[in-house]
Amino acid sequence: MPDLAPYAAHPERTRGRRHRESPPRLRSEFQRDRDRIVHSVAFRRLRQKTQVFVAPDGDHFRVRLTHSIEVAQIGRTMARALGLNEDLTEALCLAHDLGHPPFGHGGEYALTRALEDAGGFDHNGHSLRIVTCLENPYPDFDGLNLSWEMLEGLAKHNGPVTSPGWALSDANAGFDLELKSWPSLEAQVAAIADDIAYDNHDIDDGLRAGILKLDALLELPLIARLWAEIEDRHPDLDPTKQLKALVRDGIGSMVGDVLDETRRRIANTGVETIDDVRAAGRQLVGFSDEMQDDERGLKRHLYGHLYDSEALKAIRIEAQRIVGNLAHFYRDNPDRLPEGWKRGEGETARLRGIGDYIAGMTDRFAIARHEELIGPVNLPEKF
């Protein structure tokens, strides 16, 4: 691995793990974290969880697993260029979506409403719950026993957390993740790599599905600029290859902007150590003002023309019905909840066990359980 910057996360300086273990012989501490994520059941389940399209029949549409791998590639590239720890960055990118329930944000909304009286549901907090409690491959402790730096990055990759929900509070208890401070630069890179990946790949999937229209996208300054540059370089390029180039150049443009802006902020802030990063009082990894405006405009377009389109809105409503119905079924029929998902005594513990079970379902498993226990579902075959 290239030499690390002084403000990077150095594995030999880790704050350790909740449960003491022998040092790894063949890997660094953060490589151990990454490997534990890759081998987890929760990671494997991402192959059948919604990214944009529900249980897609089209082999080329992205799912949570392929999205997470793409985020990791972008994250590693930026970490290397900035002198940060690639292994920690990769591990955070691969794990950032572990807590998503079936059907993505629509499923999360339904599960939150169904479990309101038990503290609701939050996918980020649930990611921490998975790696600290629910995954159990080891004989001596619950969870994956990830490093402090890994848990910190998962907890607050989007910035300081001032009002943690119950799941994040439980994960933080007894192993203080300093939730009110900024996270490592590796965690900040993972967060913006997520934005870059879905901004550009959702364009690709939206165009493939026929929901997004190129003419409308070309009204956006960023897309128009990239498209013009592609036409200048390759005036006779096949339209299909032009679209591929658009996605690729969009990622490259955003990554380059983040690297330039982040170097500028690091220099201006004068951070020299990872503790300086946490005490900086601001996000150090980010877009320039111009790119931030362009990226926000792109997001508004994606929400208006893709995520909130009539085609996906109808799917989201049905997905929410499936998750809500399952939650209410298990509340009314607690004996039908599999034994391994029953949680202690009391109503709150019981409801959280239901949340754990449903959140772990893939799209297809949730559909199958609904058809078996409640009744048919009405999701269009295309998506």
C-alpha cells in the first residue's frame, strides 16, 4: 500500500475492538474488517435487495450488492489519491448499506411506521446493529467485532450524530464512538463515493428502463457539458457508447472535483492528524461549490423524473404495503415469528425482533412470505 498521509487512519494505531482478539497475522486490522464484511450473511443478502428497481428481472439493473461494490471501487480510488487508508475506505463502502430492509427506502418508511411504538427503524442504525449484534459467526462474542474506526465510520459517515436512534445508541453503549465529532477522512470518502455512484449509475439504469429521457437530462448544465465534451472527442460515436461514456465521464468529473476540493480544504484547515480531522468542525471531503450546485440539480432531476415517477411510485406503494402487512401480521401472530428472531421479554423487545427479521429479508423473500401468509402481491414484472 502507498505511504499513508499523517491524517489517515493507520491500522497500527487503531483504538481496538470491543472484544480483545489476537492481532491478525496476514492482514492489517482494517483488512480484517473488510474480510468480515465480505463473508457476512448480511452482505450476501444485498444481491436481492432494491437499489432503484424492486427485485428486477433485468440482469443489467443494479441491486444493493452491485451498488456497494461500485461504491467501494470509487472510494478506493479517491482514498489512494488522497493518501488515505484504502482498506478501511473499502470496508466502509462495502458495509454502508447492510442495514437496508427489503425494497430500499420505501421499505424503510413502512417499517419505521409499523414499529413507531418501539422506536421506529433507521437503516444506518440497523447497519450498526447487524455488525455488533445480529451477525454471529464467532463463538466468543456476538457481532463481527469490527474495529473502533470501522464502527465510527459506519455510525457517522454522513457527519456528527446529535440525536441517535435506539439502535445506534445500543451499538454506542460501552464502546463510545464519539458520535458528536466528525469521522475519519476514510468515512467521509465512503459517503461521497456513495453519492457519486448512485448519481451516475441511476442515470444509467433509468435510461435503460426507459423512465429517464436523455433530452431532459441534457437540460442540466453538468450533463450538457459532459455530453458536449464526448461529442467533441468522438463525433461519430455510436449512441449506446455515448451513454456509457456519459456515465463514466460523470463519475470521473465528480471524483476529480472532490479530490481537488478536498486537498484545498485540508490545506486551508491545516489538519495534521486524524484527531485534527475529527476536531475540524466541518466536512473536509466534498464537492466544490460549482459541482455541488450541479450535483444538487442532478439529484432534483432524478427525484422528479425517476424516483418519484409514476412507474416507480406505484411500485413503492405496493412495496410499502408488503412490508407494512408483514409487520402487522407478526405483531398479531407472534407465534409465527421464527424462533431465532424472538427477543427477550416485553413488547418493545418483541417488536424489535420483528423489525430485525423483516429488515433482513430480501425483496424476493418478503414477496414470498407475503404470498404465503397474507395474500398476493401486485408488482409489475418489468421492475
